[in-house]
Amino acid sequence: MTDTPESMERKSKSRKASQGFSAEEKAAMRERARELKAQASKADGEADVLAKIAEMPEPDRSIATKVHALIKAAAPSLVARTWYGMPAYAKDGDVICFFQNAGKFKARYQTLGFSDKALLDDGLMWPSSYALTTLTPAEEAKITALVRKAVN
């Protein structure tokens, strides 16, 4: 089957639309490579997480600081480390949950995400990430409960 001028034009437009990874995605991959090197040298993950949080603009920084405190209190066994440049919390080397600030990928809200290693299974379908715009005591209680469930 030969290509028509119309199909060739569609293919050309498709190639142009897909330019590969965004600058933010490329930066996240570079950060991940640095993290793997740091883990090999047993660098201090807690300090790295706190440094990443300190770099965030407001309101991301305030929410990330509170989420960090909630996770550490709810599951002290989790080890703080960065994951693709984001604060993350691991158990036995596997990331259980992570915080993605809105500015990282130019999103309109922060996200608390859980990996497939988190024990949040609930029937045949359940959420694995949550949008955060502000934290009230109700959201703080929900985060605490989710993190506890994720590690137990």
C-alpha cells in the first residue's frame, strides 16, 4: 500500500507533535541518575528530601513540609529519599509514596502518590494518587491513615 500525500502529511505532523521528552521530564531523569549514584554511596536521604522541599516555591513548600511530617509520624520505618527529584519514602528499598510539587511539571496542584508497593488495594480499583491544594485536619487525618495502610 502506497502513501497518499494526505497520509504522508499526517505522519509528518505526528512526528512534529511528538518532540520527545519535555525539559521538565529530562531534568527529572537527570535527577534520578544522580539519586542512584548517591544511593550507591549511602548519602543521607533525609537531608536530600529536606533540601528539595526547601527549594520549592510556596505554597508547595508549606504543603510538602507538612506532608513530610505527617508521613514521618505515621510510618517512622519509612526511609526518606528523593525519587526523580521528588521527596519520597521507601520501605526495604522500594518507594511506597512520594510528593510531587505543582511546580515540578507545571501542574495546578501538588500530588501525593503511592507506588504499586503500597498496600492500598481495595477491591478491583482504588486511587493511587491524590491532588492536594490545601491541608486541613481532615486531609491530614486521611494522609496519616493512607500512609499507615500503605506500609502495613
